[in-house]
Amino acid sequence: MECKEKVLENGTECIKCLEMPVVSRLASFFKVMGDETRVKIIYALVQKEMCVSELVQILDGNITQSAVSHQLKQLKSEGLVKARREGKNIFYSLDDEHIVGILDQSLIHIRHRLNCD
């Protein structure tokens, strides 16, 4: 069945028109973003490209290098961060700017809700 109305008046895609692989990836994206440590890592990478040891310092040393590496692996597998090798170091950065927009919109929503309560 062809969806007649792909985009609704408010600019969102019609739920009936979303394909299951897209819905699955969207759910996976939010699942990965549902971890506080990963959110902190993403926000750190908004500032600049960093290696694991820099991220450990930014996270106030409350997390081991091994744990940061594990979180980065999950973020990378979801396509949120990318890696670049320079000698012995691997530097991580955001995969694209869409992630920043999603975080910005989420913050606007959270701050709005906090001010409304």
C-alpha cells in the first residue's frame, strides 16, 4: 500500500509511511543515546575531536579508559562517532552534525519541561 501523505503538516513523516528498518534504527539510536555516560561523551565531542584519555579526564576520572572505550565502541557501531588513527592514538569525533541538532532540540524540550513544572 502506497502512503498518500508522506509528510504531515507539522513536517514529520507519517507513521504509516515509516518502513520497519527505519523504525528499528530510530529505536536503536535512542537506546544508545539513553545512557548518561554516552551523552556526556557526545557532548564532549561536540567541542572537539578527542582521544580516550582526554575523554576520561573530561568525565572527571569517574570512569576507566576501558569503560570509555566500550562506550565509544557502541557509539561508533550506531554511527554516532567516527575514529581516526594518528600514530598510536585514536581520535574520536562526531560522525555528522545531525547529532548536534538532535541534542540541541532535546535540550530545548527538557529545559522547557523543567520550567513548566
